[in-house]
Amino acid sequence: MSTLVAVAYDSEGRAAEVLKALRHLEHKHLIDLEDAVYTVKDRSGEVHLHQTEHHMAEGAGKRAVAGTVVGAMVAFPLLVVGPIAALVATAAVGGAAVAAAVKGGEQKDTGVNDEFATKLASHSPPGSSILYVLVRRSEPDQVIEEIRPYGGVVLHSTLSRSAERRLREALKHPEGEAPHPDA
């Protein structure tokens, strides 16, 4: 089960910077993000939602494989009829299976809820940003050390109380060592 964390920053570009740092950690296999989006509330007070294609692209690949498998299962009996009929059936049924997995011709957003992200951002001050991440797995010590310099305020999380407290403390003290949560 993934963990949701929303962290607010006092500048418009900070959430994008932190996301870039998390992507770097992802390439090092220190974190596995299911999804990440960020919002920016510009100086005029307008909220902008920035989607990443991370989870949607992964889902598209899975849907394509599923469509091919379904198409092959239907086409196998048609091999007796002929290879051209099998190929046509595979394409038709596989395409229909992929289309059925896609709502209204668009990819279904299964990650961070856009409405939640936009609503939370609407309450933030102008000139700020919020990063929302769904984390499947992480190495918390390395992740915290990487994002500590950016600071931030945890607005929402589904972390355990102790893990959330540790993250909050680390982000409060971006320059130095955060106090131990049990201290």
C-alpha cells in the first residue's frame, strides 16, 4: 500500500525542485514513487496543477500487455481458420480491451487525487507550492537527508505517527541535524 505525503513550500518553484531530487533518488532505487504531482499558487492567487506522467505511463504499459494477452487468448482458436484472421482478431480484441481500460478515451488518473491537491492548494498563500507524492517504498534515512535542505511543512500524510514526526522535524531544521523524535 502506498503512502501519501503532501509538503508545502514558501516558493513557487520549490516543489518542482524537490520532485527533481526525488526522481534522482528513484534512479538510485532509494524511493519508489507511484505518483507525484505538485501545485503552484502564483502571485495572483491562481492554482496550477502539474501532473507527472509517471504512474499513467506505467499503467498504459500494463494495459497494453493485458490487451495483447486478451487478444491472443481470443485469437488462438482462430489460428485453425488462418493466420490473417488470427492477426485481425488479436488486434481488434486487444485494442478493445485497452480501450475498455481507458475511461472516455483518456488515461484514468489513479494516483494523487487532483481535486484534493487543487483544493488543498487553494488554501495556501500566493507564491507557494505543494508537492504530493504517493510512495510505494523508500529508504527513509537517505530520502530525508536528500530533501532536508529544501525545508517545507508537512500538510498531510498517511505515514505512521513516528515517521511523520521524524519528517516534520527534519523539514523544520533544514540546515542542521534534526533532533531525535524520542528526545
